[in-house]
Amino acid sequence: MGKRSQALILRILHAHGPQKVSAIAERLDITPGAVTSLADKLIAGGYAFSWAGEGTNKYAWDSWQIIGLLAVSVLSLLLFLWVETKVKTPVLPLNLFKNSIFTVSNLVGFFLNAGMMGAIIYVPFFVQGVKGISPTMAGYVAMPMSIAMLVTSALSGQIITKTGKYKKMAVGGLLVMTVGMVLMYFMEPSTPIYQLVLYMILLGLGMGIAMPVFSLTVQNAVAPQQLGVATATSQLFRNLGGTIGIAVMGSVMSASMTTKMTPLSGTMGQGTASASADPALAEKLALFSNPQNLLDQPKIEAALQSLPPESQALFTHMLDVIREAMSYGITTTFLTGAIVAAFAVVLALFLKEIPLRSGKGKEQKAAEGHAVLNQTKEIQV
């Protein structure tokens, strides 16, 4: 896609005269563009973190497929960085990372998204799989968190604009987010829904306060002509954090469920023994081999109702066992997310606070508009 876009741009520019095309071509950073295009085609890092793990994922972390993809990804990154130090007009000026505000903001954004996305993506698993609530009701349960994010995001922006201070907002938002995830770690299958909603609102409040701050700090810390690349880099760090966080949390959940199931192996063995004498029961118990089936409450109810009364008790008992294991796995991901968010809090303490720009040029306004659009998309997700 990168090469095709480049060819299309040059073709359009050619209509404005060969001299302009020649002048622009001399300034284009072709070599890093080719390297990034190659990396995009391989999508090594993305595939590695999408396929890694156990259980529902394709390969284990120590499999040759994942190790190979990660190696290709690292080598591509090193090659890209080496080329960037050699060209006159780099795609990503590495001297930006000498700016401590730029570096700290991007690192915090990485860990913020890793903890946030890696944890909240499993909230539907808890609501539907553990609590047995329908997808529609699960959406209603998650709605207050989204509303809290929108409200606090707008309020924090207004407060920062009036006071010119952003560090306290950043640290405070991350702390609230961390507390929310710690509270979610203590949830159990018996936890009332209203309690889950309160925890999610707290999580949403923290995310809404913290998320917009770090785009602002990046834009405020660089020269106007670097706003575009700085904003894009900030978004890249966030996306990487989210991708890696989701993959790591998936492995944490799978490993935690396996650990929890070990003491319950006696119950599972009892179910297997009973199922061997009852083909109908065996077919229904096979649903538990894939935890995703727990999200389909109508399917679970239909399976239960199709069994005779003497088999329904065992089916219900095993369902409770699986839900208990899933609850343990999901809440462990919340704890992991809280640890990652706490690390982001520590990093945010090193964030330097400088006066906000009072005037906005066209480039800055465009970059800020792009950042607001990205924040809105993240909140909607």
C-alpha cells in the first residue's frame, strides 16, 4: 500500500510539472519508506502478538512461529532506525526522542493503552460468560463507562485550558484508572451487577481524564512544523500498546484459567465419567471446551433444557465450575492491567510541565483536530 500510494502521489504531482516533481522527489525519504512498506507487508509484530499465547490463540509464545515473527519485527525496526539516522529527511526524526516530554508522554501512552485495552476487552467475557447476561444487557452495563469517559475527557480539557496545568490531571487520571482496575480484580461470580457498573464508571473516569492529556503534551512540546509527525508517533505508540496488551492479557487469562482448573480436575473427571455413559450429556458438555460458548447464553440455556433432570444438575454444576475458573482468569487480567497502569503512573511523575502555547497556527490546529478525532475513535471502541 505504501508503494502504491507513493506512485499515485507522484503521478498526481506530475500533472503540475516535471520540475516540481523532481524537486519533491529529491526531498522524499524513499529508503525508509521502502523499509516501512516491507515491514507493513510482513506485519510480523502484529501477527506475533495476535497469534501468541495458549488456549484460544494459535501458537505458544515459545513456538518457532512466534519467535520467528518477533525476530523479523525486531530486525525490521533496527533496520528502519539505522536508515533513519542516515537520511537527510527522515520519516521519524529520532532527535524528537531527546525531548523528555515527547518520550515520557509516548511511553505513558503505550502503557496506558496496554493496561486499558488489555483489561477492558475482557469485561464482556465477565458480564456475559461469568454473570450469564445477554449481549444487549452487557452493552447497557458498559455504557456508563463510555459516558464517564466522554464527560471527564471534555471536563479535563477545559480545566487544562483554563489552568495551563496538565501533570496533576495526568497523574490523577492514571491513579483513578489504576484503582478502578484493582477493584475489578476482587470481583467474583456472585458480585452484583451494580457493583461492576460502579467499578467500570471509576475506570472510565480515570481513562477520560488521562487519555487526552498525553496527545496535548506531545503537541505542546514540539515545534509547529513537527506537530504532524509527533501526533502520528503518539498514536503509533498507543496502538502498539493496545495490541501488545491484548495479546499479553490473553495469555495471562488462559494461564490463570488453567491454574484454577487444576484443583477442580476431580469435578471435571466426574463429569467426563458421567458423559461417557450418556452421549447426549457428552455432546452438551463439549460446549465447555471453548470458553467462548459461555458468551452465548441462549445456547447454554437450550443445552440445559434439552437434558433430562438427572443430567441437568451435573451440567449446572460444571457450568458453575467453568464460570469460576473464567472469573479467576478475567480478574487476573484486571490485576495485570492495574500493574501496567501503576507503571504508567510512575512514568507520568517524570513528565515535565511547561507553559501551554497561547497561539495556534494552522498546522497546530490541524494536528489537534486529528488528535481529537483519534481520541473519539478510541472512546467509541
